[in-house]
Amino acid sequence: MSTLDRIPNASPESERIVLSCMMQDPANAIPFIIERNLGPEAFRGPGHRTLCESLVDLFRQRRACDLASVTQHLIDKGLLEEVGGPALVAECAIASPTLAILPEHVDEVRRKALLLRIWQTCHDLMAAAGSHADDGNPDQMLDDVEQAFYGLRSAFQKQDELLKPAKVFVDAAVNQFEQAYKSRGTGVLGVPTGFVDLDRMLNGLKGGQLIVLAARPSMGKSALAMNILQHASGQGHGCALFSLEMSGMEMAQRMICAEADVSLQRVRDGFLSRLDFPRITQAVDRVGQQNVWIDETPSLSLYALRARARRLRMQHGIGLIVIDYLQLMRCPSKRGEANRALEIADITGGLKTLAKELDIPIISLAQLNRDAERRGEPKLSDLRESGSIEQDADIVLLLHRNKEDASEPSRLFVAKQRNGPVGPIDLMFDGEKTRFRDCTDRKYSNNEEHRQAGYKKKAA
């Protein structure tokens, strides 16, 4: 038998000691094990997994976990003989002389479990590679490899799903309620966008959300996305920008001018005033110090984006991804070759999965079809090429502005939000500085009737 076929050894002695501590002091031992991500599947000794599952079951029911209680529980379930009879249960109950040695043996059981999972993952990937050696998609196979190992790392970094008592979720929910109460009117719970009305409506961008920002060309969707990214990075959130349309240098120029509050056109033409130079210098320093990463690869595939996003999340702790824009991405597959709408469906589904996997919000820009231009105000049905965009997105923002009259506010429609209100928001656009700002004109921004009825054009 080759070394590739040799299954990593278990540590039955450490498993017995851990089980013993769970029986002797469940109130402290079992929560400690939960924090170390040790689930019943990590136990490989004869009967140990079943015994661990029974102890966890008793703990969840707030029942005693001593020798007599767990033995009776196994009898009631018809599992006593499966674990090796009363003798094995008694042996485990007295295996640990003290609770002080629990941490080192938990780490040993966890180490052995992780080695086994790595071995199993490698064998599964080798088998998959062998079965598709001739006709497989190498990009997709590479993505499967990275996803498998990222998922493996995540599983051992986070609490195990099998060992999460309801109290974990209840406490998290109450904490969020308390944070919302303390920050009412002054803050947000998610990643802030920097726009007062938008933050009030969305309460920030949350981990796991796919946010689609859509508009017709030249409406300013890239500028709005960059404004949100810069505000988030300025608040300490690491950000990644995947720019499939513009170069990294163009994006950097926009970031610097928006940060300096200087006209981008004047900078490009070289017509700067003396006051502009110190602003630009200070803006360059601030932008350079921010945790922002730019990828300018054109026609980026979904597989490549996911691989790079995972690395950025692990290595640099990014908390927001912006993609400019969705319809320029590719997802090589037989479905995509047959139908572009199916390819877009694969992309949006993949982005939503990635947002949940990394637990961060992803903003993806998208194009609207020409109907929105003729009608004046966009609708969800105007999303170009696929209804899956509307289906997979948690939030859909539709941007529209009157390019002929810069004095009129731009309209950002929150057209879809899974867990919140929808409606229009007014923003002012400064084209020279590629910046959107909160609408300070009370005629618009605080007029509830105006929000509900929609913006009416000024009388000629």
C-alpha cells in the first residue's frame, strides 16, 4: 500500500479524555469544545462518535451528562451496544483525571480530524481530476480545488454547525438589536455607503449580500460605486475592485480626484490652481494608505475572480468587493456556450455564493436595456440579459439622472431589498469631480410625498 492510500491515524486516547471531560463537567467542557470547532465527526474511536453525539444531545436538552444519564440515553435510543456496551461508556467516564488537560487533548483530536479531512479532500479531488482528465474544464477544476480547501479552512476556523446551540444565534440577534438601538439615527450595522438616505434605508451593506447597481451607460454607476468603496475604505474596511472596463490607473485617478474634491477634467488637462496641489498630495497619501486592491483584468472569468477574492479575504481581510461590471464577466461552461442568459445566471449565482462563502457584501454593476432610456425611469424588468440578476441579488439599485439638466437631482431607486423597504433616493452628481453627494435640498430629500410618487420633471 502506497503512502497515498494510508489513512492518517486517529488518537483514541485523546478522544476518551475529551469525552470524559464532557461527562464530568459538561457546562464548561462542551462550550469549550464548540469554540474549538470539534464536532462528533472528529471522533474516530470505536463508539466515540455516537457517544459524543449523545452527550451533545443531552446538553442541548439541558439534561445531566453523567455516566448514568448518558447510559440510559443510549439505552433509550437503542445505541448502547453500538458504542461498545456499558464498559466502554464507563471507561470513557473515568479516562481523564483532571479537566486541566482538556485543551491539549482537544487540540490533538482536532489536529487528527483536520489531517483526515485534508487526506479525504485530496483523494476526492484526484478522483475528480482523473474522471475528467480528457474533457474537463481546467478553470472550473482549479476553482473546485481552491473552493474545497477554502471551505476546509473555513470549517475549522468557524464553529461547527452540529455543535451550535440556539443560544449562539439568540445572543447574536440580541446584540444586533442593541447595536441598532444605540446607533439609531447616527450609524449603520453593515458596511456604510457614505450616503445618509441610502444608509438609512439599507442600514449598511451586510455580509453575504449581492448588491446590483444598474444603470444605462454614462449615468454615473461607476462613480457611485467608487464613492461607496472609498467611503468604506476610509472607515477601515478593506476593499477589492475588479475593473473589467477601465484601467487601474483610470480608477486611481478617479479615487484621487474624488478624495481631493478636485475636478478630474482639470487634472487631466493640466489646468490646476495652486490650491489644488496640496489637496491632491494629501489625497494621494490617504488613498495610498487605504486597504484597497484593484484588479484590471478584462473579461475576467467567474473562476478567476472567486480565486482572487478568496486570497484577498484570507491575506488582507477585505470586507467589500466591487465588480465593474457584470456583463463583461465570463463563465466558461456548456450552458454559457449555448445561451448568454444562462451564462449570466451562472455568474450571478456564483457571485451570490461567493458573498455568502466570504461573508462580505459584493456590489456588482450592471447595464440596463434601452427601454429604461425611452421610459425615463428604470424598472427591474430593464435589467439586461437575464432575470437571474433580479432573482439572485439581495438588493437592486437602479440609477437614473437627467444628463441635460445637472441641477436636477439624480434618482437612485432601491428597487429590491429582501429585508427592508424600497423606494427612491435623491442624490446630487458633480460630473467634474465624479462624485455623488447627499441631496441637501429639502424640496427633495425629506419630501415623503415626493419619494412615494416619484420625481416629476420641472415644468417647462
